[in-house]
Amino acid sequence: MNHLNNSCNQDPQFDSPDFSAVPESVLATLIAIDATEERRLRAHGAHEVAEYPVDRPWVLCIDDDAEFLHGLKLKLQQRGYDVVRAHEGDEGYKFAFKFNPVMILLDLHMPNTSGEEVLAQLRQHPDTAQIPVVIMTGLNEHGLELRMHSLGAHQVFRKPVPLDVLADAVDRYLADA
């Protein structure tokens, strides 16, 4: 949980911080610290999402890798998006309805409910069927991209994928929408 970001966003006069001038080494350290704090808080039942009104578009990121999610959150915030993170498929599916994201970035390999199951469920419900979904996966199966496209994914990226590439994909899809 990022207490600094959540407390700053509660102030309607505060714009999301500009991290573009922060050196990559400092960002990497902040990501590691925040991910450690998030794991500690989640172990005690805390939730990551702040309850405050937002006027920027939501992007939902579903992945079980807390450090990767935090880095992705920072990168997307630099681009002007608000980000909600889910660490499990079931949680991500629920957040898709709660936050009405403009786009979903979804990992395939997660405990409990897989990303493939989440994608299939999202496509079956009229409220989420049209949300663009980009798949992120470390899997290297033959025919995976074709299968994901047949389920309704817009694009498939193989991990490791640079955060800028994912942020560019979000920008591109939303510019075309």
C-alpha cells in the first residue's frame, strides 16, 4: 500500500506526482520499499485501494508479482492514469466491476484463478466485455497468442516486458478508443 500516494490523492488540489525526473536507481529502491510494505500490510488484512473520487482514467493491473505491479503503477501514474492493483485473479475480476477501468493488464499465471479464466469471465459479462485487455505472461506455449486473441485479448506481451512498452500499449489503445 502506498500511503504517500493515497494520502496525497485525498487532497483535491494535489496532482499525481511527477516521477519523470527521479533517477531509475531511486525508483527501483522506492519500488522495493513499497512492495515490502504492501506485503506486510496485506499480511495483516489491509487493502491497497484508497476510497476517494478520481477524475483520471483507471487502469486495472492484475499480477501476483508485487514489485512488478508497483513499478507498473508508477509508470502508468507518470502517464496520467490512476491504477488499481490486484494480486489474484478473483480480486481482479471483482475490481473490474468496482472501478470500471478503461483497460486491464492481466498476467496469465497466478495462484487460484488464472488470467485465462479471468479473461473468459470478463468477456461473458456485458459490463466488462468491451474493456481492452492486454495479456502479460512468462509462458511460452505454442498457440498461446492465438488462444488469447480468440478469448478477446487485444495484445499479448511475453515477460519480461519493459514497463514503458506496457505504458505505450495503454496510451495507444486509449488514444484509438
